[in-house]
Amino acid sequence: ALQGDKAEAKRIDNTLKPLHKALFLESNPIPVKWAVQQLDLIGPGIRLPLTPLAAQYHEQVRTAMQQAGVL
């Protein structure tokens, strides 16, 4: 976008939209921490007041990560 390629910026934005939406299925940063854990960049622990991402959202976040090409 900074180089004037609006079509490419739009394509990238469209690719990432499902991931952005999935990362807000629960209070942020819970889905973000779960996603980063799936990439093995952090361990499984989280501190209160955060709680683990509800199991019902795991597949949705995982699928969005795969579609965005990050997993």
C-alpha cells in the first residue's frame, strides 16, 4: 500500500480478514496467545485474569491461521 499497489494491499487484507476476526472471538489477548502457542513461540501457560481459549474456538482460529498462511 505504501508503494501505491492498492490491489496487492487489498488482496493481503482480504487474506487476513478471517484471521483478524478469529483473533477477537474472545477477549483479546486470549486467542492471540493461543495462536502464538500453536506456532510454538510461547509455552502453554497464561496468568490470571486470562483463561484458556474455549475449545469451541480452537478449530476456527486454527483454520483462519492456515488460510492466512501462518500455520
